[in-house]
Amino acid sequence: MRCEEVKKKRLEFLDNLLAEAVRAAVDEHLLSCAHCRQEVSELRASWKVLDDFPGLSPSGDFVERTMASFREMRKKERKALALRRGVIAAAAGVLLVLSVVFFNSLGEGDLQHSPALADEEVIENLDLVEDLEFLEEFADDLDMVMEYEFYVALSDEEAL
């Protein structure tokens, strides 16, 4: 058997999963090849260290702390959602009021107003449109901040 074949079979060799004839061929190769013998020996020693390593188990209050963290996250998400809904509702209300005011200000003769008048009205109300866009971006940014704070809090708790 050649070194490349032994390399492919060394894990099965160490786990005693090889057929008897193949195992005998690997044993024979290891007797004559110091390099492969060294690799198998090092692998066996590494597994021994891992076998002797004590298992890790979570602390007694891990589940409780994790669930509390999730409950806190949900509270923050609900607050953020309520705030976002409030901002959107306020923005929609402002737009509705502006629309009513705008259309009530049109007289019978103004229904066929010129494009220049429409442009002027858009320019006059541009700051409101920009405010609405800002509020929408603010709601998105608030979501990102809330998610960041949750993950920071979660990682802080895990560090404890």
C-alpha cells in the first residue's frame, strides 16, 4: 500500500472500520513508513486529547436568561413597530390635511389650472414631501438601531 492510500484510510483505520485485509495492509505499511506512522500517531494523540477534554454545559440559568433576552427583544420590536406606525400615521395625516386644503383652495375656475401653478404648489410643499421621506428613513434607521441593540445585549449576556 502507498502513502496516499494510507492517508485516505487513516481515519477508518483509527476507528477500526476497515476490512481485515485492508487493515493488515495499512499495518504493514506503517511498519515500513516512518512518515505515515508519525502522522497516525499524532492523529491518535490528538483524538486522545479531545476524548479527555471535559464537555461544556450551559449554566443553570442559561435557558431563563435566553428567554428573558428574547422577551426583551420582542418588547423593543413592539415599541419600534408602534413608533413606526405612529410616524407613518402622522405623515399620512399631514398629507391628507394638505390634500384637503389644497383641493379646497381650488375654485371652480382653477380646475383647469396651468402646469406652472402645479409646479409652484409642489415647490411650496416640497419641504413636507422631504419630511415624509425623512420620517420613512428614520423608521428604517430605528429598526436597524433596535436590531443592533438586541444583538449587543445578547452578546453581553453570553459573555456573562
